[in-house]
Amino acid sequence: MPFRVLVVGGAGGMGRWCASLFKSVGFDVSISSRRDASGVARSLGVRMSRPEDAGAFDIIVLSVPIDAIEKVASQLAPGMKPGSLLMDLSSLKKKPVESMLRHAPPGVEVIGAHPLFGPDSDGRGRTLVLVPTGRSERWFSVIRGLFKDAGFNVLEATAEQHDENMAVVQGLTHFMYVAMGRALEKSRVDLDEASAFRTPVYGITRELLGRVLAQSPELYALIQSSEHAGELRRTYIEACEELALELDAGDIDGFIRDFRSARRYYGDTEGAKKRSERILQNEMEPRLSIMDAVGKERAFDVGGKAVYGIVKETGAESFVLEAQEGQLTLKYEDVSPISGKALEALKAGMEPFISRDIMVKMPIGADPSVLKWVLSKIDGVRCVDFEATDAPESDFLLCRFAISVPASQSEDVLQRVLKTVWSLGLEVK
């Protein structure tokens, strides 16, 4: 008999992700929400339930804002049955775990969880933190095994260890970008004009800034509420003031000294430079291939629709394609190139195949051709090619696999490919 699961806040992004995951492993899933979530429940294929029915469930997951954990736990936990599990998905762990332990009656176990990714990603291949407590003996191995079997990298930590590291990974990082955004706003910088002068580092930094500013300000404010984030934030401001005073006073030697000190503390800056160069190269390769194709016929996938024509001209952000439906101005980031064979199929009125690339980390001595054969047997995969690239770790081989899949089924087929790779114990980079 499958476990019965209630996801409180199941209409939100992470709540939907969690409900879908538990449903995919065969659990009987229900969601609850402060608003009408019947449409969400239907789309997920799960039930609607009331928080008052807490005693009917084996697992209750709190997918609510950090500052609501205390109130929701106090309302739900006392009604839970002995032997059941209460867990959360908060970005902080110390106070939420304490709240759950305080309100859960004896016999109810408590585990903290934090997916280190957003709800727009299914998360497989990414890291999920689990925080065991003194009351998680029965359920911890079950939950850890569930996430590992689903393809997650499960990291076990104490609540204190989690929050200390999140102060760096989220708290300081978010604060730096929001402060940068406010500085640009206060300076009235023309971002479009500045982008015309962009360096590779600025190009990545601006996109990451936009990514942070696209998130929930309420959530990011709550992440800043931890004592560890506050301490690190004050240290960061102190470091900014120190560097600014040196530069304002013309103390170039002092700035250089602090720069070199930070570099020594960081450690492997040369490795970071190589890894970031790979990111830049991967970002530029598709754009450069289009720039080299002026005057040639090419096909592209644009939001799931295949188009083809002659590349007429290219610019810094977009290019012009002379297609059957007229001239199309397309942004580089909005298109995926379609192979030459797929172009011929498209012109012949057949469904085109597009190439989806994945990078797989393989042990030294492994034969990539074996994985190529396995992937070629997956339903929907037309053909598979691969090439080995230099890996930052000498004990591993990085292989880029180019997989031809039907354009209309590319996401579904890619998920089957990824699930196959993960089931073999391999890591997708």
C-alpha cells in the first residue's frame, strides 16, 4: 500500500514539484492551499485535501514561506498520527526544524529538506540537502533513498551547517547582485549602451544579475533573515568600504595587496579561469556558427516551432532569417540549430529532428561507445554522436553526446535519455 502524502502549499512552484515527485514514485498524493488549487490538483493528477485531515497522512510536507512554518506547524503537527513524518522545503533550516520539532507530538518524526534549485527545473542531477533530527530514525533512510533513486545528489547536514553555508551560497550571493542592481539604478546607467561595450565577464554577470532579480523578493528577503547571513553581509560591506577607501586615497598598493590576499584565500583561481572559459565558449559556439552561416540555408527550432531559410545578416544580439513566411528577426538565445538532415526532412514536409546535447562525466577507462549504443535504443532517439573533451578532474572523462530527437518530442525524449544516464550511476554536467 503506497504512503499517503499531503503537500501543504502544493499550488506553489516547489509544492507542485514535490507533489509531482512523490506521485511519480507511486505515492498517494494530496495538496492543500490557501487559495482554490483544484485546477492545479487536476493538472498534477493528485487529490485536494484539508489541513484538518493531517491525521490521515503518512507524510506531510510544508512547502510554505519560511516565516509561515511556525504557524502552519502549530496548526497541523498536533493532529498527525504516531509513526508519520513531518518535513519542510525551506531555504533555511535551523528555525523551521526547531518549529516542527516543537509542535510535532511524540512518535511523529521530523526531517528538514532544501532543494538547491528552483521549481522550473525538475532538479534531477542537482543537489538536495536533508537535515536529520533526533526524531528521524525510521523515515530518514526512506526519504534519502527516494531522492537518490530519483536522480538527486543528496547531501546530509545539520541545520546549523546548512544555514552557515547558505549564508555564503545564497545570502551573500543574492545580496551582492541586488546591491549591484541598486547601484546601477541609482547611477542611471544605460544598460543597453553598456552591453554594447561588454566584456565576457560582464556579459555573464549581467545575465546572472537578471536571473537573481527575476526571483521572488519576498523569498530573498527571508533568506537574508538568518543570523549567519547578517554577519556575512556586514563583513562584505566592511570589505567594500575598505577597498573603496584605498582607491579613493590613491592607495593602489593597498588595493593590490588586498586583491592578492583574496586570490590566495580563494585558492584554485587558474582552475576557475579554465572552467569559466568553458562556460563562455559553450555560450558563444551557437552564436558563432550562425554568424558564419550568412548567405547559407539553415533551420532552427524556435520555441518548439521549426523554421528554415537563408541567414541574411547577423548582429550582436540577433540575426535576420529570410524564411518562407518573410524576414524573421531572431534572438540567438531563442533558437536551437537543426541539423542538415533535419533541414532536408523539414523541406520535404516531414517532422524534423533536432540535436540535444548533454555532457556526461564518465570514469577513466569507460567506453563512451557503450553508452552511445544504450542511448540509441531509447524510443524517439534517431542517432547519437559523441566526442570526449578535457575534464578538470584527471580521474574522469567528459563526453559530449549529441542526440537527434523529433522536434515535437524533444523534451520528453531528453528526459528519458537523462533518466537512463542517471540510472547507470553517471553524472550529467
